[in-house]
Amino acid sequence: MTDWWLDVGDASPVIAEAKRILGEPVVDEVYTEGFAPRVRGFQALNGLEADGMIDERTLARMGLRRP
């Protein structure tokens, strides 16, 4: 795994997919402050560091891949 991640303010098609998976309404591809708690909760429930950053480990647990 590399030092790659998405965080608040970033935009990517994979963020829209993560929103869909985590039950967030998908209105855009932007990682917002409001979405961060869902990411942290998912990470905590899946044994990951709950830092809110969508990294390759978080994507893998969601069944997604880095764009």
C-alpha cells in the first residue's frame, strides 16, 4: 500500500461510491465534513484506524479500489 488517501475537501468518483456504500445521499463526488463521521464509524467497525481518511485499506474494506 502507498501513501495515498482522500480527505475532507477532496473530490473523486470513488467518494461517490463510498457515499453510496455508507448510506450517504450522493449529490456529488466531494468529501464533506458531514460525510467524515460515517467514514470514521465504518473504519472503527472494521478494525481500521478511525482517522476519517479514505485510504487504500478503507477502500478495500468497502470493496472498492483506488481510482
